[in-house]
Amino acid sequence: MAQRKELAVAIDFGISNTDVVVRRQGEWLTWSQPYLGDPDPESVRALLAHQQIDLADLPMLAVTGGRHRVLPDEIGKTKIVKVNEVHAIGRGGQALLGLEGSARDRLVMVASCGSGTALVTAQGDRYAHVSGTAVGGGTMMGLARLILGTIDPLEIEALAARGDRNGVDLSLADVITGPIGSLPAEATAVNFGRLGRRTFHGQVSREDLAAALVNLIAQTIALITINAARAHGCEQVVLTGHMMDMASFRAIVGLVAQYYAAELKVVERPGYATAIGALLLAEESNAR
């Protein structure tokens, strides 16, 4: 395999965020900006200039996600390498799990928790989209606009951290007065179920609503991921995507994993996994 370049860059054009990763002499630099529409050569140049990177200095730029294919095959003298998003998700998951060389032969499940959620199996250089859900960060933002009056993820996170989800949800203790199987009495029985009771006439705080909302999103994703991983016999499971940036989301994912005796790996830079995967795949393809 050819030696890696001192400077390598990839961009993931997501539905909600555009993520950039730069590897410079072995060190990683990452940043994001909100989705601003279809990419074009000028927006790419401006995005890189944010960190004083001149596109003309790059012999190759890896791109993936969203509508990355609307870009030309070259911008100036820079080759634009377009990477299949499913493959980038899988390769990024392998990389963040530290699976390189023969270790990549392990069958792993990568859950990309972005605006929606994609479940991708990765084994060696084989990647497949096997399931997913339309529930994700976009769902959280849309419902937050309706019930919290905000789409600011930092505000949602701050509210959720101070809230009690069982001020909105019904727990097993509420429904059957105790635990069931491996689930403790405080586990959720019905998301937002307390508000659906005819006898409910109280007030609900924004904090409790935010906690219940994050709980709904995180539980759905974690359960689907665990079940899909078991159905496909995956040895390891990792969750990536910017939903994993939220401490409240990670906490619920951890609880679900505990309840169902599953191990869901938490890794560094989860929101940039797809961009990292695109960069590695572009380099590996170029080295063949």
C-alpha cells in the first residue's frame, strides 16, 4: 500500500450537518457546519478555507453523503473521489473501533445515528445496509420544535439533563407495579404514556419533555441496533453519528445495553465516522 499523504481531507455532506475531517501528519482535525444546500466548487473551497486549507494543495478530496455526487469529478487540479455512503459508514466504524488488518475480518454492526439511523454490517472490505429507522436526530429536532419551541441541540441537551423522563413516560412500575424479565421497575413501559391518560390534568415541565424526547429517540435506536446485530451474528456493535455527541443520548443507550446484556461501543469522534471512512476508502482505492 502506498504511504499516506501528510495532508488528507474528506467531507461528508449530511442532511443536517456537513462534516470535514483533516489528517495532517497523523493528527486529526474535525469541524462541522449546518447543511446549506447542494455542494458546489465554491462552497467546498469556502468550507476548507475555514481552517486555512487551500483546495489547490490537495491532489485528492474524498466526499460522501447526501448529494455529494452533484460535484464534478475534478475541481481545478484536485481529483474528487466520490465514496459510497454505506461503505463509508462501515469503514468508519471499523476505524473507530480500531479494527485494521486482519481484525477487519470480524463482522461488526455500525449504527450511523444522524438525521435518521442507518444500520450497516462491515466485514473486511464488504459493507451492506441491513436495516435502519427513520427515527434519529431529525426526528428529535422536529418534535422539539413542536413541544419545546427550540431546535437548538445544546438547549435540548441542557433541558434533558435537568429533566425526569418518567414525568412524561409511564414506567413498568406504573403499568404492572414492578420489573419484568431483565427490565427494572423504572424502565420505560410507554413513551409519553403519562400524557395520554384521560386522568392526566397536570403541568409538564420543558425539562421533563426534553428528557422523554431524548429517551424515545435513544431507546428506539438502541433496541433496533441490538436486535439487528444479534440477528446478523455481529461480534461487535458501534454507534456513530452526531446523536452520540449528546450525553443524555449516550446515557439512555447505555441503559438499554445494560437491560439487554449487550455491548454497544462508545468511540471518539463518533460524529465524524462517515467522513473518516470516506477518507480511508479513497486512500485505499488510490493505493491499489
